[in-house]
Amino acid sequence: MLDAIRWDTDLIRRYDLAGPRYTSYPTALQFDDHVGSFDLFHALRDSRKAQRPLSLYVHVPFCANICYYCACNKVITKDRGRALPYLQRLEQEIQLIACHLDPAQTVEQLHFGGGTPTFLSHDELRQLMARLRKSFNLLEDDSGDYGIEIDPREADWSTMGLLRELGFNRVSIGLQDLDPAVQRAVNRLQSLEQTRAVIDAARTLQFRSINIDLIYGLPRQTPDNFARTVEEVIALQPDRLSVFNYAHLPERFMPQRRINSDELPTPAQKLEMLQGTIQQLTAAGYRYIGMDHFALPDDELAIAQEESTLQRNFQGYTTHGHCDLIGLGVSAISQIGDLYCQNSSDLTQYQNALASSQPATHRGLLCNADDRLRRAVIQQLICHFNLEFAQIEHAFNIDFQGYFAELWPQLQSMAGDGLIELDNEKISVLPAGRLLVRSVCMVFDAYLGQQNRQRFSRVI
């Protein structure tokens, strides 16, 4: 059982570095404009020939209100009419991509993200799902993993009923913090009652899973008031929880410039918040999955981790890492075989490309043999906290210690510090190191020394 975490303040201070979240390896920072539509169509053809199952991600960038902490690709507007031209181009993209795939390839996973997907009207949501069903082989028996991100301020019972009718069976709810002072500081006023109403609707309508997102490190947060938020959230009994570390990067994300940095909690307070949250969630029966994710023991993520089948991709921890991921919409990222490709993050450029009947592919990367090897190592560590060298040696026909000989002193140092256990057969991330697993993965990242770590959030 992998739910044991040991809190070690000295170890955290030593290894709490800025680094990638490893939703992919290589990370998106390595993407360049040498990848284009030819590469995309070639990868889709290979996917079709191999008959690989699919995971679809659909990006809806619109929000009616701005949250100051947000680092997502979004368009802030009160004009609901702005969605129409975007949806027209999105439907073009759906048709353009789908014609290169086989109708027999089933869509095991579907996720709507944003932005705020429920910014769309009920008719627009119906039409978009109808186009997806016409173009892709979506499952009709509710066995798929079909999720959508929900802002409780933009959803009610009728919205939840519509989403269930359209085939969604999972919801992810943005909550962040319940304290009114914190909410005012980040311009996201959202009551517990609004959140509870959406969760009650989801349970009544038999959604299969409910996830809640929290953020620690926001302005005016204290260990005490954040603990009260966590207590209220536990009472809501979500199946999964994501507890994200707020990374204040106003030089990169313009909305964050509206946050008063003097009101941010100190690093010591942030550590106290995280430690307290882990204690509260563990006491309430939640398992630590990894990074910032927790789940109840009967959740699919917890079961997959127990069975060593858990994976990680651009949607985070998943049980569908074997699928080819097709990203649709502005800024969306696809992972098809060994190809990563991303659509333009500029709304006008995205729409113009599709208006010309061209994919919106803007940049990407084709993994080489070393990338594939390191990706497998990082995936195993970040999902299972354990790496058997023989497994990697068999899959990639290498001698593990020989291939990574130059990394061995770093690994031995981590072992000496109590972060990992290291011998000639395996690496095991110890309970004191599990919160810092990103730091272990960073040892195997061949690109990290070449880039500015300030572009990443800290591990904790």
C-alpha cells in the first residue's frame, strides 16, 4: 500500500526545487515549430493502422470572469456570442482529424477543459457533443471515462442534468478556497452552498466520480483558515482531490499581477498548510496518489496504483495512458504514439488555420530513443515510487547502471539523504521522499540543465 507519507522538513527544504510536473517527457518547453501538419497526419495514420483506442481532450477557453491566480489559456468575456465562431472552427477541426482515424477506434476517455466549458449554452453543448459522436466512436453504454470541468457559479441542476444526458459521468469542480477574504483577493467569490448544490446534483444524477481542486499559497491564506476549507471539503466526500501549490509568476501570467504579493503566505506557512492538509486527508481515509493528488481507496486511481497500472499524461494521473491522446481546440496538446503536438495558443491564429482547412498545429516534438527510455523511467517513478532496473533493461535492451552511470552519484546522494532506497536492482522512493518525487524524476531529465527553472513551479 502506497499511501504512507513521512513528513521531513529538512528534506523538503533541501529538495523543494523548481521543476516540471512531468505530464509529459520531454516537457512542452522542448516543443518547437519543426513539427507540423505532415507529422500529425503521419502519426494519425499510424494510430489508425495500430487500431489504438483514443482519449479526447476538448479545450473551451472562455470564462465570464477572471480569477487572478489562473495560468490557463483563456478568453475573458461577458459576450456569450464569442463562442459561436470558435465552435464552428472546432467542429472543422474535429472533422479534419477524425477522417484520418478509423471509426472502430473507441474513445475510452473524453475530457472537456478550459476556461469554463459550461460557458457554452445548452444548445451549443448539445451540438458539440453531437459532432463528436458523429465523428468519433464514443461509447454509448456509460463505460467510458467522460469528464468535464465545472465552475459551480456557471452550473445548476439543469446544466448537470444536461451533462449527464450527453454522456458525461465524471466532474471536476474548481473550488480553490472557501474563505471569503481569500476569494476576494483572487476575484473568485464562490459559496459553499453553490459547490454543494452541484455535488448534490452530480450524486443524484449518478455521476461516477467527483473531483475537487484546491490551491494552497493564495493571498490571505493562513494554515488555520485553509484547514477549515479542507474540513468542509472532506465533508463533501469527493472521490478525488487535487491540492495544488500556487506558483506566483506575475512576469509570465498577467492576471497574477493583480495579486498583492505582500498578502501571500510565507514559505513556512505554505509548508504548514500542506502538512496539515495531508494529515486531514489521511485521517479521513484518502490515499496519497502522488504529486498533489489524493483519492479514496475504492477510486480507480487508487486501485490502478495498487495494481501497478497507473499512468500519467497531459491530463494528469490516468488509467488511460495506453490511449492516443487527441487534443482539440486552441492550445490543446496531443500525444499520438511518439509525437507530441500542440495547437496554436492564439485564438485568432487557431481560427484562421482552420478557416483555411489546415490543422492548427503550431509546434511539437517527435521522441527519440533516449526520450522514450527516460519517459518510461520517469513515468514509473512518478506513478509507482518504484523502478525495477530489469524491467527497463528488458524493454530497451540496455544496462541500466551503465546507461545512467553519470547520474549514479546524484542517486547515491539522494539515498544518503533518505529520499530514496538504491541498490543494484531498483530505486524505491521512501515515504519521506514521496512528496518530492518530482526531484527524483528531475535527475533523469536530459533537458533540465538547458532551460530556466524559473519557468516551473516548485515541487512543494
